[in-house]
Amino acid sequence: MSAVIELGAGLGLLCFPALSVMLLAGEPLAGAAAVMVTRIGGAGLTTLGIACWMARGDAGSPAARGLVAAMLFYNVAAAGLLAYGGLAYGGMGAGLRGWGLWPGAMLHAVMTVWCIASFRRQSSSPLGG
């Protein structure tokens, strides 16, 4: 599941940075530097998606555990940053209004729970941790 989500998000940011940012943040993407950084982020997400896809049948190995740890960090950070971006209470957050912002935050929160559950499954298996 992570592979498909990250590949889709990564390719969207890489190929259609202005549209992706508008859908997520509800703000236009301004400037060549912003487009370049967005595309680099898209390349990074595409890379995560490829890594998840390649490791899909390798549950329990140290490399797979490392990938789940990396995805756990990414999902916690993404959920927190997206939620912060959507907040506008008492000067906190950026008050962004993209229609994909809160669904994205929720998706990353769910993926965080999935990563934690995956760690627990790997730790309880006879060969895991």
C-alpha cells in the first residue's frame, strides 16, 4: 500500500508540481526555486515508493525493518506538518486550505498506525527482532 501511495504522490509532485501543491495547500506554487524543491521532494517520494515496492515480499529482514522505520518517521512528520499547515488557531499553523490537506494528514496518520502495527508483527514473529 505504501508503494502505491508514495509512487502516486511522488510522480504527481515530480511531473505536476504546481497542480499538486494547489490541491494540497490551496496556494499557488511561486518561483523556479519552489518548483525545483517540490520536484526534488517528488523524486524522494518516488524513491520511497520504489523501495517499498521492491521490499514488499521481504518482511522481517533487517532491511525491511529499516524501511518500515523510515516510513514511520516520514508518516509521522508528514501527518504533523500537514496538520500544522491546516491550523489557523491563535496564530499557530499556516491556515492552508487545499482540499487534499486534511485527507492527506489523515492518510499519513493511518499509515503511521500501519507502520507501528508492522513493527509489532515483525517483533512477535520467531525470526523478527
